[in-house]
Amino acid sequence: MKVRNIHIIAIFPLVLAPAASFAQIVSVGGTFTANYVKGCAGMAVEVRNIDPATGGTDEFNFDYRNNPGDFHKTPLVHVYNTPGVYWIAHQFQAVSGDYVLDSLMIEVRLWKMPDYLVAQCDDYHLSVEIEDDKFDWYRIYFTPDDSVDVPQGAPPVAFDYQTGDPVNISVRGYYENGDTMSCPAASKTAQPIADFTLPYITQVATLRQDANKGLVEIMTSADNDFYNMEYSPNGTGSFTHYGISESGIYYVENLNTADNYYCFRLSSSSACPGSPPEYSEPVCGVRLQAEALNNENRLAIVTDYDFTTAQILRNNIPVGQTGGSTFVDDDVVCGGEYCYQAILDGAVISAQQCVAGVSDDIPPAIDRVAASFTNNGVEIEWEQPAGIDVAGYTIFRSEGIGGFGEIAQTAENVYDDHVAVPSPVCYRIAYEDACGNISAEGREACPVILSLNADGGDPALSWTDYRGFDGGVDYYAVEKTGEDGRAIEIVNLSGAANEYTEPLGHDQVIFYRILAVSGQDTVFSNRMRATFESRVFFPNAFTPDGDNLNNTFKPVGRFFKSYELRIYTRWGEPVFYTTDPQQGWDGTYLGRDAPQGVYVYTAVITDSEGTRFERKGTVHLLRKR
């Protein structure tokens, strides 16, 4: 007879009538009895006096421990609704006149559904096995008219239903000397079958590869049925029983999956008498080994599973496949973190195994460095080497014609060197990768040094070439800002020009900085401050005749911040005054043309740098005759 565990369709409490009455339980002193002393919440206990010598003076207390003074003659029935231990006390006056106190302990428990397993067998047989220890004995109702009583730990009991119609199987638990009604029965709906096919394993996935806490997930074709899962290490053929699952998915834990792979099979329950167990086809899991070698990671696939193709995932992304027991990944870099997983024919899945890439190759030198002057020194920034896990950088500096020496180590790809501005300094960067390999010192990077020559008039700028970019500099630009930080303009220069002469502008003070541009990178020179000289020129004659040529007398100059002009006759009589540099004397006085002749002027001028100029002279007013 084949056997299979049953699919549970419904579970619900079911109250059934007792099949037998229970004897009365006698108290400790033998003066009264109770119908029950143990049961579930809702149990009704009835007491009776059996001592003929009480003389009718007896009283009862159903909760003597918690309410010692609550004695009464009636009622003689009490319902216990709260789980706990209670004492019934019996108090009476004997014929001798002495008072007598007797007692009996009552135990009330919280009802819990009995645990039992219903299994399907061939030929419409169903088997019931009690898997419960909460009650003293159990009554199994295969039908309302067919029942059997079994104690704890009894072997399975089978029943022949002869048809495949769904049935309800109920189990009620009982206590010795207990209430027959207060503890409900549990019921499961099951369906007898003529025959069944043993389910099979669909997938084996190692979720955790560990020497002590290995975990494997096994998925099966079982649909909410109960089957035993068995396992065998390394395909030895010696299987160990693990347990059952109601969902058809099994989690076998506490295995040594670090050193072993495991094979699994399902076995049918032997719940029906005379039913030999049946076994599914074993399916073996896989143990994946990952080893980091020079510039490659080598994987070993250890299993007895007869697979066709193993798909390899690296960091959850497919990177290749193999039909054999090894796989080599040569697309690795030193220090890179690589986590691998093997999926065999989509059915057997390994746990992830992680390694860090190793290499003894010397990493490439850094060939692109940006070095710029700041207010506090030089800021150096360089490109992070692509695809390389850098452990740290070393910065080397040369000054003037001296050689390079180490000045600092840093984990970042930027460094501030506090040197005097400007200083004739150059830098090189080296680095160590995660495998301890040290690169050569990289490209020399020397910041642009700007010089300013203001001798003889307007300032002339010149600067050193920038070194530090592979491919050189695309172009230089002159950045101009005012003394207040206001941007004036940026002049882009063609080619590799490194000279620039400033034309006359509107700002007396200009700060200059050179920008060296290469692709998306820009570096900056030191700043230089230039002050333009204030120049003032007064003409010695003018002709206010309306021909728009020399019609007014005023100074010509630049960068005036404050200004006063006064004009007098030769005898000291004032004829004109203004504080507007754009307003000149038009040769009139009090609304009339002033006579031709020589006049005296005085001027006081302050430029934007605060320099004060005082000028005094004569001017000829000429008129056409």
C-alpha cells in the first residue's frame, strides 16, 4: 500500500458529544466529590457532600486560594472561565461540634488544538497520527459513527473510506478525570485517493555556504503536502531524515556547506500500516570554490549533479558559462571585489563566493595632473586611475633646479601644498594599489607663474608654460578682475602664446590671472595686481566759436574719482567753477561771452587710488574777429 501525506483543506474547532461518563473524584479528606478536576476554560464543576456527619452545615468555596472567605451553601456548580489552578474548600460542623475543612485541587487549561497528521494511502485509505502531547489521550472520529481512542505516542491508525469523497476527520483531546465538553475537537477536511504519484525536486539552492550554519533551499512539485526530506553529504548514498514541509519548500539548515555539497530526496510517509516508503530521484546541490590568482579568478564547481551548462554570475551579472567543472575570469583588477554564483541548468544554484582580485603588475603612472596657485599655496589634483583600487598616493615636489623629494601621502586625489605664492615648484604623483604594487612617479606638473612688467607705461604680462597635461595645453586665457572682485573680462589667446599687453581701460586697478586650458581641465596661475597711472593734460588755449572744435576748456585724463576746476581773470575775479570732469568752461561769464584774453585756472584731482594732483596754469581764450 503506497502512502502520501494529506493536503489540508480546512481546520476548525468542532464540539462533539462525549462517548462516556466520568467517575466522581473524591476530595483529600473524603468529605465531598467533584465530577471533574481538569479541563479547559469554560469547564463546569459540580460538587456533592458524601459525609453523613455534617448535619447539614456544609458550605463550599470554589476559589479558596484567592477568596478564602467566600463560602456558601448553594449553588453547587461553578464554571471556571479563566485558566489557572484553583482549590475547592468544603467547610462544615461535625456532630462532635468541631469544624472540619476539606479541599480538592482543580486545574483549568487554555485550549490548544491537538496536533495530528492526516496521510493519504492507496485504495482510499486515510491514516491519522497524533503528534501532540497536550492531552492524556485522544479520540479520533473518522466519521461521526466511527471512532478510536489512542494514548500519546500511539502509532498511526488507518481507515478505509472506499470512495474518494471529501471527509472530515476530528480529534478531541481528553484529560484523566477531566471534563468531556470544555476542550473542543479539531477537524481537518481530507480526500481519499485511489493512487498517487510521488512529487519531485525542482530546484536546489545553497543560500549560505558555511562550515556550521550552511543553509539549503529545496523546491519541489508538492502542492501543500507533507513529505519527508532526506539529505546525503557529497553523494555518499547514506541519507539522513531531516523533516517535513507543508508548503512543498524545504529549508535544511546547520549543514557544513563550506566543505560539502549535499544530495536531497523526498520520501513518502509510512503512516499507513504495511506501506513501504517511496523515494524521489535524488538531486545534488553544488559547492562553488573561488580562488584569486594573478590577474584572474579561478572557479571550481564541485557536485555530483549531471549538468549540461553552468551559467556564471559575477556580482549578479552573467559573465559566461561552462560545461565543465572550472571557469576562469581574467577580466579582473587588483583589489576589485568579485562575488560569483553558478547556476547549473537553471535547477541547481550555488551560494555566492567572493574574492578580491590580485595582481603583481606595476600599475600605470599618472599622466594628467592639475596644479594651480591659490591664495595659500598650490592645489594639486589628478585623475583617479581608471579601474584601479588605490590604497594611497605619494606626492613628490621639486623647487627650482633641485630634485624631487617626498612631501606627503594622502588617500584622496587632491592635495594643498602651503608654499609661498608664486614659487618655482613642480610635482609628481605616485600611488600604491590594493595589492601593494607601486606605480612609477607620474608626469611632472608645474603651475603657471605670471610676471608683470609695468615699466614705461601700460603693463605687459608674461608667464611660464604649464606642464602636467598629456597632450599639452590647448590655449591660454587672461582673466581680469577688479579690485572689488568684479569680473572684468577673460581674453582667450590663440595657440601657445605666453605674453599679453594690457590696453588702456576704464579700471585703474586690475588683477590678472592666467588660465591654462586642456580639454575639460583648467589650471590657474598666481594673481598679479597692476595699477595704471593717472594722467592729466590741460590745453593752453580754446576757441568757443560754436564750430565744435575746442569749444570748451577742460582737462583730459583718466581714473578721476574727485575733481575741482576754478577759472579766474588775470585780476583774480572768479568766472567758472565745476566738480564734473565732463563739464568744461564754454568761455562765458554771467551769461555773456567773456572777452578774449588770458585766464588763470586751478585744479585739484584725486584718482581711484587716492593720489591727489594739484594743477595751476593759464589758458588763452581766443575768438575770431
